Amino acid sequence: MDRRAFLKLAATASGTAVLSGVPLMAAAQAKGGVLNVVVQPEPPGIMIGIFQNVPSQMVGGNIFEGLLRFDADLKPHPLLAESWESAADGMSHSFKLKENVLWHDGKPFTSEDVVFSLDKMLRETHPRVRNFLTAVESITADGPYKVDFKMKHPFAPFIQSFEVGSMPMLPKHLYEGTDYAGNPVNSAPIGTGPLKFAEWQKGSFLKLVANEQYHEEGLPSIEAVYFHVIPDGASRATAYETGKVDVLPGGSVEYFDIERLSQLPNTEITTKGWEFQGSQCFLWLNNTSKWVSDKRVRQALMFALDREAMRDIAFFGYAKVAPSPWNSSTKYYTEDIRQYPRDVEKAKELLKEAGYDGSPIRLLPLPYGETWQRLAEIARENLSEAGINVEFTATDVAGWNQRLGDKDYDIAFSYMSQYGDPALGVARLYTTSNIIKGSPWNNVSAFSNADLDALFDAGAREVDEEKRARIYQDAQALIAEEVPLAWLFEMIWPTIHRANIKNLISSAVGLNDSLGRARIE
Amino acid sequence: MNRLSFLIGRICQGILALFAIATLNFFLIRAAPGDPAAVMAGEAGAVDEKFLQVVRLQYGLDLPILQQWWIYISGIARLDLGYSYRQQASVASLILERLPATLVLTICAFVFSLVVGVTLGVLAARKPGSLTDRLIGFLALIFYAAPMYWLALMAVLIFSIRLGWLPAFGYQSIGADYHGLEALLDRMRHLVLPTLALSFFYVAIYTRMTRANMIAMSQMAFVKTARAKGAGETRIQLRHVLRNALLPVVTLAGLQAGNMVGGAIMTETVFAWPGVGRLMFDALMQRDYSLLLGAFLITAALAIIFNIITDIIYTLVDPRIAL
């Protein structure tokens, strides 16, 4: 399937949502132009096989590619793989690769690279992929353009993990047999994407240029992308106002600046491009700490919080109060579960039942700036109205990581991606096997419930859609009753950009793999 | 001979102080919660035991702390600042890469604040209580009291956003591909606002200090003697009064100079200036121990060196001070 066919298919499937501006694509012949984008903070590295944090993904996701690309409805489309097949029982998958693909250094991309990336390198360097791949029995190349996966057991969201951030394809000829982390290629990465690495002046900017040998006809349209490193939020807003940058990716300015900036001339604002991440904001509730381990106290916390006020005051409306621990872009989402509207009296009652005596509960705010500080302050006020005595614990990011990793907190703010499927991004928050010391991104609540474990386990392996949906709806109902953590919001990260930049966001991971497909008119 | 032995003594003291500082820094940083493994675990988005182990092994965090200290200190003795695994580069090369940007900014600010501060101080002291004096005093008060951060943002608001005269951030126009004179002018335009922001506070201090000392010195007997001799007023002000009034200013200038590498963190952050201050800040946030310690050490070394230089300048300004 070529690009145009892909676009047609995607456009019919997803309406105009993600691919607005597509009809112009065929007509627009003009090429060229430079995109100036903010990257915040400066990434530690851009080789996304090794660095998986947010800014690394945004730069590296445009240099590297996955086998598949996903639209706003999380439907897969061909990229490095032109077609794929899965056995009905979910025990095997096979991918047919595109044949004319070259690495940025001119070497051909083949099945050997796929096998090396998934079976060797990413297993070493990418903890999230290591988790996915536990279900895989073997990965083998069948000729230069076909790759076969045999499974130990079915893993329902397997196809979905072939997105670039999860499984970027890496060049075997440059990495095989080397020290992956110390390989000098990491500082000038070689991928297959529409943009290739050109220059990085540390502390100042990163430059990518068009890959003239890109495997999709007519792409890329732009000449170069500059990622500007601007460490201060107000200065990033100024940079847009003074015309130095044209794109403010979601999260690069404070929420209170969004409305003002989006009103500037020749400016558009969009909330698209975060469907795959599907971030949910919540409060970790430490199920091993004295009071919070009591279900009634956890429910009381849910009733005590004024989530509407938080949305309006801290996020200036750019957040959605979450009716479910599932993000609405995550599969099998349902609102048909116990709800927790604000009810301070009910909270007080529950606390009384639990025998809570007013002893201090430590709250760990998220040290990500102004918005999160405000959020924590509102939470403290809400909770104290219900009679909960909240004490702040002040930390920086490193201290926050450490405290969550060590479970040295009572309640703590965080947000995490759900990757569109409960088995990819939700199970890790709740299952007993994910209570791992040292990381802030697993079951930090240390909640453990055999029924819930069984549901998540069954859901990951179930290939029948209907049965799978029922399993996860049961899981949501159970979570809504037990409140292992306090789900608060679906995050909204508006991207602000000049109106003459078209097709800026064309996938479910947004800027992370769309920059090479943007056009300037 | 006297001066030489003084110098050798001071240098030996300085080296001892440097090792003491290095040791103190080493333990202070480790006292902060969170280590590089915690930070990288936070960034990786998913983590298992294996990942943490690998990171801790790479950073040598599995060794007993005294052994880690010994490795660090003996490295310094060999002039080896260590290796940043985080950035996959030697600490020395990372600092050297950022040093020019910081030095350009801080030297400009140093010269600007000293020249402007002393000049304003002299002007104000000529006629204490006059309109000029009060105007300068008012300005100095604002510069002294307003936080640098706020002044910087106001300057950006006025000169970059409203008037559009000067760039708001960065140290060059990215992607403009300027050469020769054009490139130089471009850099200078970028330099104006950060230099001003970094200078205001010191301008205020130099102004007030110069003024106060000038006024105090004007009442001294030797000034009366000079007047009695019939020396011209300008000569009296500059040769007799100012020279004596400058001693405390020299002390302060020494402190400012010693603070040059590490002292511009705020300015570098607001103006996206790619210097050492920001490198330090990022290293702190990421608990990049070796890089942070390296930057601290350079800062400390410069402070010590400038202290020694200040002592020498003292003797030049005031021959009565013996070494």
C-alpha cells in the first residue's frame, strides 16, 4: 500500500480528525521551509533505543521508525512493514517488510535489522519492550523481507507495540557486538525516518534535515527542523511571540499561558496527537502506609477531592475529569462503574468509620512546575475540608523518583501513559508482579489483589474481543470499588503552532513521528 | 622575594582548600535524596531490577562510599575530572564546551558593572544630596532590590516583545548562517539583555560603595592637604579620593569575578544561554554526580584564584598594604 492509499484508508477510518489537511496533500507541490520547534527539557540523548524519555522521543521518533504507524483511533498502518498477519489463536505473527528502505548511511534495511533490534538490542536497553517481549518465544527472519514471531502465549496488544517509541528499528550493522550505551553512533544516530540527524549544539539547539532518500514518495516536504532548547517556561512563550519558534509542543508552556498564546494571529491550537500516550493524572495512594491502606480512607480521598475546581484552576480547563481509571482512548473504557462525585460529608463519614484520628498524611506534589504546585495546594485544601491533615513533602524530580521508588510517601501526584491498551499501560499500575522497588512507573501504590491480578492476566492473553472487553470492564469495576489509586484527569496537552504549518500532527503519537510529514504553506 | 614566598604560600593553601571543598561537595551531593539510577529510572518510563543494577554499576554506585570518594579525589590529583555516563563524555570536555559562552557573558557583565557602577558612584559623590545624587541613588536602590529574574523578564517584555529591538534568548540566531562581521554583530545583540540582567545588582553595589567611600574619604586630612597644596578638583577626586575609596570595591570585584562561572545560573536559564551555569543546574537535576562535582570544582578553583589576584591588586592600589 502506498502513502496515498494509506491516507485514504485512514481518512475513511478516522474521519478527518487526525489527517486534516490531507486533501491538499496531492495538490501541494511546493517544498521547503524550516520548522522551529521547542524541545523541553534538553534530551540527554536522542537514540531512542537507549533514551526513552519524553524529549528524546520527540526528536528521535522522527529519525527512527517502527514497523507500523498508528492513527488517532489507534489503527495500525504500514510503515517499515507493508503488511502483516496474525494467527487467529494469537500464537504467531508475521510481517512483510517494505523493500526499498535505506538507512541514513545508505545501507539497506532488512529483516536482519528487525531481528537484531527486537531480539538483541532492545531487550538489553529498553525495559518496557523487555516486558512486552516476555510473551515472545522466537523472532526469526524468513528471507530479507519477512519476519516471523512465535509466541509463548497470546499477547492481545502485540501489534500495537510496533509503534516507534516502543519498538524503534535500529541498524544492526552499526550496533552488533558493540557497547550499546557507549557506541559513538548514539550521538549522530542513523535511522530510516524522513528526517536525519545533522547537528547538536548542546544547550542551544538540535538540527534535523530532510532525508532525500526517504522511502515514501514526495516526503519529506520540509528542509529542516530546529529543536530549540529554552529552559524557562516564560521564555518559551516569548520565543513563540517573537517568532523565533513556530511550534510549542504540548507541555512546553504553563497552562495559564495557553489561552493567551492561542489567540495570537496566524496561530492554531490542537489537542490531537496524544491518543497513544493517553495520559491519566492520578494520586498514588500508598497501600502499605498506615491510614491509606484502609479502603475507606482511599474512598474518602476520592469523595473529598474537588476535581472540577482542580481542572478549572490548575489546568485552566485543559483537562478532563476522569470517570474511569481508564483513559477514554484506552480500549474497553467504561463509565458504567462506581463514580465519586465530590461529597465531603460522605468522606467524613468514611474517615470516621475507619477511625482516622487526624494524624498527618504526607502529600508528595509532582515537581514539574507551577501547575502541579497549584494542583497540590487545591488537593490539600479539599482534603483538609474533610478533616484530613495533609503535610507537603518538598522534593525535586530526583527526590520524587527516589521517594516513589522506595514507597516513602503516603499520597503522591503523578501521571502516566496508557498506550491505548490496558495490557500495555494500565496493568503495570495495579498488578502484584509490578510491585518493583526502584521505579516510579509501576505499581507504586503496592496494591495487591488476587482477583484483579487474574483479570489482568486473562485480559492480556484473551484474543476474543468480546470476552476481552468483559474482562477489562470487570477490572474497572473492581478498581472503582477498591480505589488502589485515585484517578483524577485525562491529561490534555495542547500543541500551539503557526496556522501555515499543515499536517503537523498525523498520528497517535503526534509530533513524535509527524514532523517529517508536515508542510509549510 | 617576599611577594614570591607569599604567592607560594597562598597557592599551597588554595590547593588544600580545593581538596577540602571537593570532599565536602562529594558528600553533600550524596546526601541529597535520589541518585542517577533513580533519575534514569524515572525517565525510562519502565524499569526492572536489571536496569537499576546496570546504571548503578556504570556509575560505580555499588562501591563503598569511601572507595568512591578515593577514586574521585585521586582522579582530581591527576587532573582528571571524571566521566559523565549520563552524557557519554568526559566532564572536562563538557565543561570546556560550555565555558566560552559563560566567560563571554560574565566578563562583559563584570566590566560593564564595574565601569558603570564606579562612574555612577563618582558622579553621585561629587555633590551629595544633589538631584544627580538622588537620581542615581534611586536607580541603585531599584537595581539592588528588584530580583534579577523580574528585571530580566521586564527587559525582555520591553526590548524584545514590545519594541522588537533585541533577541529575547539564545546566544546566536539559530539557522541564520551568518559569517564574519554579521555573525559578530548577531552575537553582540544577543549579549545585551543577559549582560544587563546580570549586571544590575553589581552596578547598584559598586555605585553605593564607591559613593559612600568617596564621601568618607573626602573628609580625610590628606584630601584637605591636597586642596591646600592647590591641586585641581578632578585630580583630587580621581587620584586621592577615588584611589582610596576603591579598596573595598576591589574586594567586591574579586568576589564577583570568583563567582563568574557558577553565578549566572538564573540568567542563563531565563535567556537560554548555553553556559556552564545551566550545565550545572541540569547536572544537579539529573544527579549527574561527576559532572556536577567537576563544575563545582572549577567554580571553587576560580574563586580561590581570584582571591589571590585580589590580594595582589590590593598591594598595587594601596602600597601601604604589605604582603
